[in-house]
Amino acid sequence: QVQLVESGGGLVQPGGSLRLSCAASGSIFSIGPTGWYRQAPGKERELVAFLTSGGSTNYADSVKGRFTISRDNTKNTVYLQMNSLKPEDTAVYYCNADVVTFTSRTTRSYWGQGTQVTVSS
């Protein structure tokens, strides 16, 4: 079965940087659109960054110019580079991807377990 595992979260001071990774493993035939989401305490999960198979990107207004989503297809890994971090960026970050397995060739959306990002002085 397909699994997505996030890593790279942690505690950072305002203005600092972090790079999140999302590694996919399993019977993967292909990976389609991929996104990063976050959920802060008391708030709903929101889309942070989105990446299509063709390389097009989309970002939430709150992170434009500060965050960058990218993907290394040879490693089945998606990244989120976060710069100029602010306290309001504090949340659990989740990766999501549409995956086609070679066993069924059926597209399904998968979620990672999340990684905590805390921005505080």
C-alpha cells in the first residue's frame, strides 16, 4: 500500500527557515498533483501550496513569496521550502498526493500523518 511520510518540522524563530519533505513509498505507478496543507489549533485545514504534474504551482496568499513547493520524481519526494517564517505559520503540516498504483492503476488520494511546525521566539 502507498504511504506518505512527512519530515523536517520543528521549532524555529520568526524569520527563520525550514524545509519539509514528503516521501512516498509503496506500489507506485505514478504520482499526480501534490499539495501541502496545514491545520492550526482551532482552525480548519487549509491549502498552503499545490503542484501539478506539469509543474504549475499555486500558493495561499498568506505564504506567497515565502514558501516554495517542488518535487523530485526520481525520489518520489515532494518538498516545501519555508522562508521568513512567522508565528502565524505555526501548525501541523500535511502532504497530499494523487497516486496510481501498478496493481490497480486506480487513482486515489493519500495523506501523510503530518509534521509539527512551531514558529516562536
